[in-house]
Amino acid sequence: MTAREFNFDGLVGPSHNYAGLSFGNVASFSNVKSASNPKQAALQGLAKMRALAARGFAQALLPPQDRPNFRLLRSIGYSGSDADVLAQAYRESPVILACAYSASPMWTANAATVSPSADSGDGRTHFTPANLNNKLHRAFEHAQSARSLRAIFADERHFAVHDALPGTPAFGDEGAANHTRLCAEHGAAAVEMFVYGRVEFDAAAPAPRRYPARQTLEASQAVARLHGLSAERTVYLAQNPDVIDQGVFHNDVIGVGNANVLFYHEQAYADEAGGLDRLRRVMAGVGAELDAIRVDSKMVSVADAVASYLFNSQLLSKNGGKMALVIPQECQENQAVARYLESLVASGGPVDELLHFDLRQSMRNGGGPACLRLRVALTDVEAAAMHQGVVMTEALYHTLVAWVETHYRDRLEPQDLADPALALEVHAALDELATILNLPGLYDL
């Protein structure tokens, strides 16, 4: 069947801030406690969504999560009124308050792993929200992620939204950031590739030493089982532990795939040759030929890849068979990366166009274009069955810009998180957003 790939971008929330909570994410850690601009962050994300929708790419959004997370704060002993809870948390543990105000749900590549209906055993599109249990500030996200996905993909004839995996180290799951689907075309049966950084039940397996490996093999295997994937069309690759220790906290910081193309750095995987051989053999079984674009360290170092987020880009299929590469502005400002991209487009290969966007507010917090989107391949029938209020149109874009201009601050300092007025502002904004998107009750937790 024919299908289109929808990109569901995370709409940046009104409390976008730089708390530096993500150890192992170099950009996040580097900008800790800097002043943020929530209004600019949201407008930058909306501009990307609008531009891609205008080009004919299927574009939608996932709404932000409610902040602060009072459930988290109250579950660890803070009590009284909401204002009391904020004051106590700020006084006693401002880091935990920052966790409750985390902006990280904007990166919807971590919201879930998605297997389209062409791949699943029951012919439905399957979603498993990521438990994100490696970090406190993210470990509570899956409840709202599941709620949002179930609201958007409510028709159980076509969609299945699972619960997150158990929140234990053995099943550390970071979602689509460590998952790639490779195929001849979006509607055809595909090879689903899972990348993991650690094996819980094999102490001898390679593992990083400096930064944590967030995705386990066991979690990837569990998601594949839940989605009813064919074992013959599922490949598990170990991430190179050395690049995790250089700030590659997810696979989508070092590689990205689309259709039959895998664009990756030579140091991405622990066994590059063996992994590519497996991919080629399995893809041949679904009538696809792997087109591997390998970036040599002599052309782009791992450090430059992490600084520019070259691989945290979006590969998008265009009419005619070629692809566009959506990159952050930082790629053009890094000389080595800019030179490489010029040669990539001039090579005559599958990528013939670069689309660059200013996403500095997201980039400073550790997320590029690929972090901001969750890919969902849908047939025409499935696309019609999902909730239409989140599909990006020109009208919705202008409505959301006006909403952002009304409700968002243009400067947010760390101490502002203790201000009860901020919590009230966020709640008022999200109540209005639920009405705009026609998702009543979305935030009634």
C-alpha cells in the first residue's frame, strides 16, 4: 500500500528553560542556568513545521506537556498549596524543581517508538511510549505521551498505543531516537533497526565509561515483541561506546535513515562492517537495497558532528526519488561540516537539497531537527482516521503564532521557576491550546 510519512514535531511549551539536567548531552550541560526565550523557541519550531508543510511534506504536531509537574513534587513530600510546593522545592532543591519544569517533551523523537501497519503482526500502527528512566526529569513523561498519542490515534481498528516498558534499568527505553525504519518505500514492509548502548544481562558486553548508555538491548527487543515485528526483518545494532563517551547520547546524534538510505558516521556502531552486512541481507528480503552514506572521520570528526548536530537532521523523501536534508543553522557555521555538505549535494547521490533552519533555542538545550520530530508512516485511510486538529496547515500556523505571542515570555531565568505566576500562565496557555487543537480534557490528569 502507499503511505506518507508524517513528522509530528513537538510544540515547545511556555516554560522552555535551560536547566542542564541531561548528563551526557554536551549542549544541554553547557548551557545550564542560562536565560531562555520560550517565545522564540516556539516560533522557531513553528516556522520549521510551516515551511515543511508548505513544501508538501506531511506535518503535524504533538502538544507540550503540562508544567510544572506537581505530581512529581507532591510524590516526594512537598505539600500545601501549589505556591507552597514551588517555594519549598526552590528553597530545598532547585534542581528537582527544574526537573518538574523540564522542557524536554518538546523532543518528540523520545516520545515513543513507532512501527507502521506494514510491519506489525496485526496490521495496525503500533506506538510504545518511551519510559526514559535514565533521567528523573524525563521519567514521568510517558504518562502524558501515552495520553496524547491515544487522543490523536484513538481508532483502535488502526492504532495500538501500548503502555511504557517497566521503569527499571534493564528496560531503559529512549524511543525513536534509537530506532530507524529502512525500506523501499514508506508503505512497503520494512526492516526495523534498533540501536542500543548497553546489555543489562551481559556484563561482558561493551559499554561506555564516561556517560550513561540510555537504551538497552532488552528494551529494544521488548518493543519489537509488543509491535509484533517479524524477527527476520528486525536488526539490533550496538552503538559504539566510545562515541557515547563523546556526547552521542542517542543514535540520532550520529546517524539517520530514511527509505533505503542510512546516513551515518563511520564511528557510529560497534561493529560497522557486520551491522551493514546484516542490514543489506535483511533489506534484500523486502526488496530494498541499502544505500549507505558513510561519513569518514577525516571529513567530519565526532566532535564536529556533535557540535553541529549534522546527523540529528531529517532525511525527507521528495517527489522524484531524491531527498532533502533538514539541518540546523549550526551545520553551515561549522567549516568542516559545511564543506562536507557541499560535497554531499554535489555528489549526485540521493541527497540533492539542504534545508536549514534557525533552531538555536532547541539546539542550546541539546536537541536538533531530528529530536523535534516523531516519524509516523500512515496510509491514506490511517491518516484520515487520526485526529485532524494536530495537522499543520497555514491557518493552524497563524492561530498558534498568535497563541504564542499572547502567552509566552521572551525571557525565562532559573529563579523564575519559583514564581507561582509562571505555573498559572502555563496552565492558562495549555487550556486554550487544548481548545485550539480540539483535544478537550487533554490536560485533565
